[in-house]
Amino acid sequence: AGGVPSLVNCKRLKVKGLVRISNKTKFVGEVSITNSSDEAKFVPPGEVTGEVDLTSAVGMGVLKPTTVPTSPIDGQKPGTSGLRKKTREFMEDHYLNNFVQSTFDAIKENGTDISEGSLVIGGDGRYFNPDAIQTIIKMGIANGVKRFWVGHNGLLSTPAVSAVIRERGPIWQKAFGAFILTASHNPGGPDEDFGIKYNCENGGPAPEKLTDAIYENTKTIKSYKIAADFPSVDVGTIGKTTVIAGDNSAEINVEVIDSTEAHVALLKTIFDFDAIKLLLDRDDFSMVYDTMSGVNGPYSRAVFVGELGQSEEVCMNSEPKDDFGGGHADPNLTYAKQLVEIMGLDRTGQKIDVGDRKVPSFGAAADGDGDRNMILGSQFFVTPSDSLAIIASYADVIPFFRTQGGLKGVARSMPTSGAVDRVAADLNFDLFETPTGWKYFGNLMDSKALYGGTNYTPFLCGEESFGTGSDHVREKDGIWAVLAWLAILASVNTDPSKPLVSVEDIVRKHWAKYGRNYYCRWDFEGVDKAKATAMMDKMRADSASNTGRTMGKYTIATADDFTYVDPVDGSVAKNQGIRFLMSDGSRVVFRLSGTAGSGATVRMYIEQYEPENIDMKVSDALEELVKIALELCDIKGYCGTETPTVIT
């Protein structure tokens, strides 16, 4: 219950039954303690001597932990972004409890004292979040957690969780970790997807060593602990609830915190909000930010309305809903249909006839948990790969980078196009190509602080799947990316008397300097996992025979399965994607997604670099390479289709 008692003056100590003892107890002479009840009773502080019967003593009351028998449930292996399954599966008896207990056991085995500091809990507001939050609080209490920080209304965006862990104080209450309840960009609702992930004390996702330990625990679990009688916490009211054990042996504090405060305060230190406001206030500039009924709605209102003085009309679909309004909160050309139409584009990124309608100068979208972004100009789509490269080239307009001596390192996931590579070579940044998963970027960010290695910060990183961020947190950050683009636009539009320099102007200027990486991703969602796995295995087995093969105008210089050796901790990540690297620098990549809630998703990435021919339609530029990719994988033969559900 809190330390070791004093035995200095104790001649003999006999204990019968379950008891809890603290360092405030002094045993004197001969002591006999008895407890015939089934609850561990607390030996009172102070001097204790003679015979003491605790059977009828007051117990812990609502803080009493209960041990519930259970058994392993198959398939609780966390992917790169936690555990994602159908909501109804999570709602089944013991399912969530097993995973949460396995996580508590793993982090304690890893050396974390969960009785010190705070546990952060929040999520994207999807269906079942409210129930899951109450369960985690009750299980946390039973496992020894004494302080909780819960997002208001249960809401915390994924980057905001990282900000809370890293920034919120005081130091003696600093968070040791967090449970984030999200399935990211997957649909929400009782018949859709739910997810849970654990983030560590650095604010980043649990490393593979920890997720492997969690998974191993799920395979052997026999029971879980829960304070079943602890009252439900009103997460709709900001403030602190303190509950003291009936025997005064423990105190639990559950604080419902402002969801946006820590994150917005951090963003204000990163960007020049005054400069961005001057841009937003121009008569010839307008914008819309579609948060797709996800968690970023409150953050968009806090930043654009509260801090930057803009109209509520800037914030589109900004009320979080547990089913994301029946939509698919994935910020791409296919699913952000409403925004894409407003910005004058179709689902392929091509211009549509808007007649006399005025199209906003700037548009952006966020996903369900607020860590992804899509950037659009007036009738112009910016690919995530180009977005990363352009932010890197303009990094010095962002005070966070400039005042720390400038950007030092950049990283991209392997499937992301090589556009940023050319910027890194030109501006002498350290460059890294990693597997998909933000935890790999986090290791590079923490190289010096946690591992005593090379300092790569300030640091910028991104993924083709609409994720961009820096080392201000240890997650990708959707609203950060939006503000980064607004900072860039503000930097090239300082004179309001001159015509507005547009998003398209900035991108085309970049292509003129660095060339263009024509790029697209085809997603085949909901395919049979066994058949998709067989397809991947066949391509992997044919790597040697495909190397050197000529197909049309292309020669496959290398066919392999991407393996990553982490330069920071030496860990090795294998089977990270089948690659076909052409002799002219073009690429075809295949990955089987590990974070979908149902079925499987095959992702096919196509890239071709053109140093001068920068005005082609993407579909025309990649037409031959797409045909070759479909022949290499034979997805129609294995999965019955070669028509993607999403093209980005």
C-alpha cells in the first residue's frame, strides 16, 4: 500500500490473511495480525503491537480491486497504430479488459511505475468511446494508477495526446503514458470500427518491443483487475474528482481536462500566428477546413475562430459525432467529397466546371483522430509527398525550425515518393527512409534525448497516407500541417497590394526547380486476407527472378522486400513492402495493410520522376507503369479485382 513498515523494534510478526501495509506503520514487540475476510485490509499507520483483528475493519470501499477470471482471446495483436477491430467485437465480454490488462502488465514489466505520474485517456469520440473510458479508469485504479487526465467529453486528438504527455505539468504529475481510443481514419459506429493504442512517456506510440510484450500477454492472460464499484466519471464537466478509500489508504484523482488547451498552446509557440492572421484577413483570401465530424473540430474552432479571429464558416463539419456523420473520416479525394467539390475538383483531382462560383483559396481536411491532413488549393490538389517536400523547402518560415538553427533532418516512409529526397540533397538535410509507422520517426527524433546518439532535430517527417509532422510531438499532426501551409502562404504574400500567390503557384514553382514525382496510390479495400497474403508471398518469392526483368520501357533493377535497420537502436523491421525499383528511378511498391478493422487492404504505389516534363496528367504519366504493376501482382487472379476502391 506504500512502502515497507518499520520492524526495528519488532520481536515477532505473524500475519494470517490478506493485508496491506505502508511505510507509516511501526511494529513493536510481538505482533499478530488476522484478516478472515476476502478483501485485503489495511494495517493502520502508527505504532502497532499485540493482536490485531482486521476482519471487520473498513476496506477500500469503491476503490476495492476485484480479480476477474478470463482466458486469452485470439487476434489481439497490435498493428502499427494499435489494435483495431469491429466495434461489436470490442464490446464483447472481456475483450477490451483483456487487452487493457495485458497492456498494464507489459508497461509495468517494462519498468514503468504507474503509481507515479498521470495516465492520459481520450479518443476521437467514436461509438463505444464513453464506455471504454470508464472501463480503463476502473482497471487503472485496480492496477495502481492514482491520477488520470481525461479529455473533456472524452475527446483528445492523437497529436493532442502527445502534446499533453510532453507539455502538461506540473512535473510531479507528468504523464507516464496514455490510452488513445481511435481507429484513426476508419469508419465509426456500432457496426464499424473501434481501436485502442498505448503511447509512452515520450508521447509516441509504443515501440515494437512493448507491443510484442502486450501481444504475448494477451495469449496467456488468466485474469484482469478492476475496481468495479468505482463511480462513473462525468467526462462532460471540466474539473477534478477525488475519491478516497474507505480506510484512507489511497486517494484517486480523475481530472477532466480541456481537450484543446495544451495542443493549441504548443502550436502558438511553433508558428507566427500574427503573420498567418494577416493572410487570413486579406480580402482576396478564403479558406475552409473540413474536420469531417471527427475530433479535430474543437481544435479547428480553438485555432481559427478563437486565436485567429475567423468566422465559424471556416470550420466545416466541426462537431464531433460518434459515427462521423455516417461518413468515412479519411482525408482524401474519395472520402472528403464535400470539401473536394467545394474546392472545384473531382475524385481524381481534376478540375470541374464551377461556373461563376467562387472557390476558396485554400482547403484542408482532417481524419477522425486529427492526425492526418489533405491540402488543396483553388482547383488544385497537393499530394502528401509533394506537401512534405514543400514544407521542407520552406522550413525557415516556421519559427520552430528557424529559431533552432534550421531544419536538420527529414524522413519519409518507404512508400512515400522521393520528392523530399531532392530537397534534402539540395539543402543538406539528413534523410531517412523508414517503414510505415510513426514510431520509426519517433526513434529518430529521440536519438539524442533517449539513446545518447546523433541529434537530428529539428526534424520533419511524413507519409504518403496524408500524415505530416515534426518533433514538436511524437505523432503526425493534421492541424500542424494546415498551419505550416498557411505559414508558407503568408511568407509569399506579405504585400497585400500584390496579387495572391496561390497554393498552385507554390507547387509549380517547386516542380520547376526540383522536377516532379508523378505518384499515385491505389487501395483495394476489403479483399480476402488469405488471398492477398498469398499474392504478396508470390511476389516475395519471385524477387530474384524479377530482378533484371524488362517490361515495356522499364527494367527492374531491384525487386525485394524492404528491410529497415534502425540507425538509432539497431532494431530490424522485415517484410515492410514489396518493391520493384526501375533502372530510371521509377518505383512500384505493394503493401498489405495491418490496421484495417475488417478484411485486408492491398496498397499499390506507383511513382515516376520527370525532371522537366511537369505538366502531364498523373494518369497519363503513370499509365504504362500501372499496367506493369497489375501484371506483376496479378491482383485480379488472386483477389478477383483490379479496380481500386480509392485512388490518391
